[in-house]
Amino acid sequence: MNYAFQVVDCRICEGTGKYQYWHPCPNQDKAMRGKHCPHCGSTTKYGHRHIIDDYISDCKSCRGTGKVQEDICSRVPKELLNTIPIKVYRDGHETTWNEAYLGYNLVLSVVDYGRSSKMTDEEFIKDAREHMSYVQYTNIGVEIDQDSIELCDHLGIFVGTLGYNVKKVMT
């Protein structure tokens, strides 16, 4: 199944084009000698708040337009992710370093110290769908060209001795 990247709402500013950036107090590291700082209200040298929250400007990600072009590192919408079928594979493999700590090329990695050995296939699928909140296109497909991606045939839940992991399965 092919998917063409689209123009979507910017996820940084949520489509508004404006973003509240934080910046340090101009009097940071200056002794106030008991007086209140006119910017942040601090009375001590190290008590300055490191942020001033009234600085709102154009979003740097979308340059104030509120729209960005999706790419391979963008987040997959939940609606599209839910259309991809999931199959469970019980191979009982030992958990690798990547599965436990890095998660490279995995959609989801769960270390539950063997509790998952008692779960049914339906429970695995339900649990995986609940926990897949931020998935990039690069984890569920292969980039065909700059504007489109080929999605995986299905997602596989590979159950091991200490937990399970979800990764794309291409045929």
C-alpha cells in the first residue's frame, strides 16, 4: 500500500503559526541587592527565572504558516496506523540489547519480564494499539521517493521471553 505525503498542520504550533518561545532573563547572573528585577521579579543573583513567558513569535518550524510538508520522520496519524493489520508471532526469543534499550527500527518495545507469556493474541493487539502513540513513517514503511512511501504489509508482534516488540513486516 502506497501513501503520498501531504501538507498537514504543524505539530509544534498546532497549526496556529505562533509559538511561545522561552528565553533567559536579561538580568540573569546579576546581583539585585534586594531590589526586584523588572523582568522576572527576582531579588537574588541566582534566583532569576530563566524564562520570560510573554515572548510569542512566528513558529520556526512552519515559518508562521501553520502548515508543514510531511516527511519520513513525521508522526503517523492514529487513523492511518489503525488501518495496518497486526499479527502475533510467538517465537520465544531472548530479548536483545536493541529491543530492551534502543528500539532501533521498532515501532514499540515492551519489557515485562515474562508477564506477556500469559496474554492472548487479542490482548497483545489491544495493548500494542494503545501504546503506539508516536510512530514515525520510517518505522512502518520504506521510502519510494521524496513524495511517497510504501507501507508495510502488516505489523508483527514478536513475543519473547522477557516481553514483546512490534516491528514492520514487508513481504
